[in-house]
Amino acid sequence: MIGQQLVKLLLVRGANIRIVSLDDPSRAHPDTEFLSLDLRYFDQCLEACEGVDMVFNLAGIKGSPAMSARKPASFFVPTLQFSINMMEAARRQGVEKYLFTSSVGVYSPTEIFYEDDMWKRPPSENDRFAGWAKRMGELQAEAYKIEHGWEDVYIVRPGNVFGPWDNFDSKNAMVIPSLIRRVVDGDNPLVVWGDGSELRDFIHARDCARGMIEVVESELRQPVNLASGKGVSIREIVEIIAGMVSPVPELIWDVEKPSGDKKRILSTERAKSIGFCPRISLADGIRETMEWYESNRDIADNRYNSFTESK
């Protein structure tokens, strides 16, 4: 999802791009080199990094909190493998600049997530496995800086990212793509877990990709949150999405079901210090995502599913 946007922005800048993925090659931009490699394995990471000046590591496992609770090893182990193997391979291959994509899941529940507060408390219980795995990637970058003097490793912590090319799988999708799929499929009534009061910090994938580039270009060697800095309730998200179809479905809030942390909002002061600010409004981004899904359902479903295909 973020990679699709990142590739387009980098091509405009004249970059020669190598994409590494387990997805079908048809999903890759035609003006790029595509390698089908499994980044859980070190030898394939070495191949991915050979002859490369800069690496944007966006590899990860994306799924709902419910899926994380049921299959924690499917989040924890591959995330560690992507992080450790890719960063070490990049170092050995002499990669100059490396961007590590961390996560909002590294933070402990609090009013606002400030970058420098991350190590003061453990990750939320709702993100315990994925959060600790991402923290280990950040610690790996610090270890390389101390021992090898590799300063050009950049860390970004995106908020709740959404947009075209998201994971719309009804069994493990995050809140926005899950709701979009259900609304487009005609679910009525629309049953939503929780009471809708939970606050989340959303950012469109294109804004997130632009932020990644701006962080690397700024050479800011501190972790940077990429988000809106504003809390939006799940209820507002549901009402926006439901209001984009006719007839508007009846909403039922299942307060007996778990709904995650009550508040997850990121400080964006550090991002603002390098001139980064999201440009795409929440409503416009949701509308674009819904229109993309309606027009590309065959593409949306033709993606590598780490929960069913990984061994």
C-alpha cells in the first residue's frame, strides 16, 4: 500500500527502483525492476540489496488486532526476520542510506505518543508482539550506529495508514479497509465492535510515502512520527464510510466485543520541524480508497496473504 505510492514518488525524482516482494509481479510498476524474494531469509536479503544505494524497508505483516491476538507468532517472527536480515544485508552490501519503517505499535498507551518517550514503558498489550518486534529493529539501528558508525539509518513510525492497495481481506483487514469492503458488499445492518469512542490517528499512504522521502532527504537521524497529530473516533470513520453508499446501512455497536486502546494519537512536532504535514483530508482519502476498491476488487484480492501462504 505505501510502497505503491513510494515508487511513484521516487520515479518522479528519477530513481532507478528495484521492488522486492512476494506479491504477483503484475502489481509492480512497469518502470521498475521486480525481484520475487522472501525477506525472511538472509541470502535473499543479500540479493535484494546488491548494488543498491538506498533501501526503504516497508516489509511487514499487516492485520487486525483480532488476528494479532490469535496468531501472534505470525506477526512477531517474520517482523524480526525482515528487520534483522534486511538491515544486516544492507550493511554488508554497503548500502548508503536505509529507512526502517517502525510502527505506532511500539508505544505504550498514553495521551500523546512522543518519539523520545517510547522506551520509557512497554508497548500496549494490544500490540505486544508486533510492537516488541519493531522495537528490536530500532534497537538494531542504534547498535549499528554505535559499533559500525552507520549514521544513515532513518526510522519512521507511521500512524494508522490507509489508502488504495490496502489489505481488504475480511478476515484480517484493519478498520478502514474492513469497513469499506463490508459497506461495498452491502452489509446492512453494519455491526461494529466497541462503542465507537476509540480515537485513532490516520494518515493516507501517499502522505506517508512522501513523509518517508522527506525524512531521508532531511537527514534527520531521530525517529519521526508520520501522522496527522489529530484523533478521529472510530464512530466518525464508520459514519463517513456508511454515508458514502445508498441506502445508508443501519449501524449496530457491539459493545461486548474488544476494541483496542482507547486513544492512539501521535505527536507530529518533529515531522513539522522538517516541513512535513499531511495534505490529504480523511474524507477525501476514504473516498479515494473506496473508489479504488470498487474499481479494482480483482487486484485487491490478488495479494500475498502471509496468514495463509507463509510456511
